[in-house]
Amino acid sequence: MQKQKLIEACNHYFRNKIASLMSIIGDIENSSNSENKSSAGDKHETSKAMMQLEREKLGTQLREAENQLAEFEKIDFNRSFQVVEQGCLVETGEGLFFIAGSAGRLVLDDQTAFVISIKSPLANVMLGHKKGDTVLFNGVSYFIKSVS
């Protein structure tokens, strides 16, 4: 799997997540504004409070997504990696792991890569290891075939 394609896919993932959350927040605000004009009473107040709670929850998710994108954009992917650290692609006997953020499972060109945060438990176990090392995580051995 080409690392550059993974970088682009992750960038796209984070930007789409932000755009989607912003759209949902806008829809809630529009719904809340239109309901202000047409409703009255306890039912209206309950609905308005529920929308406000949802808006706050989505606002938190939006800030997290924006922070993830900002962290992702700070990573220098072009340098040479000898050991597992942030920004590297790790090929193991159990799959590909891109230490770049929390985007989960991405499939590109019929290959699967797991995009995991440097703060994830698996990344923490892999940190500092190099090609040829084996790490143990949750009872599974991960033989490191390459680090790039």
C-alpha cells in the first residue's frame, strides 16, 4: 500500500468528518430556529432542551475532529523511519498499521490499513520497535516486517 495514498485518505477522512458534523449542527440550529416560531408550551421546551444537548455533544465531537486534523497536519510523513513512531506505516504479520490518527480501518486498492493514534494501546506497545522485532498485545504477536 502506498503511504501517500493513505495520507490523502486520512486527510480526506478527517475533513469529511468535520464537514459532516458542521452540517448536522447547522441542521439542528435551523430546526431549533424554525421550532421557535411555531411551537409553544412544555413540549416545545423539552424539545428545545434536547436539541441544545445534542448540539453541545456534536460541538464536542467537532472540536475533537478539528484537533485530530490539526495533529495529523503537524506530522512529518516524509522523513525516514527506522523505528515505530508517529507518522510511520508499520507492516506486521497481522496487518498494516498507520500511526497517524484515529481514523480506524481504511481500505485502499483492495488492501486494509488500520489508522491508529500514537496514544492507542497498540501503538504504545509498538513504539520504538524496529523491523524484525515482535511485540505482544492482547495475546497476539505482531512481527514487524517493515517500518516506513
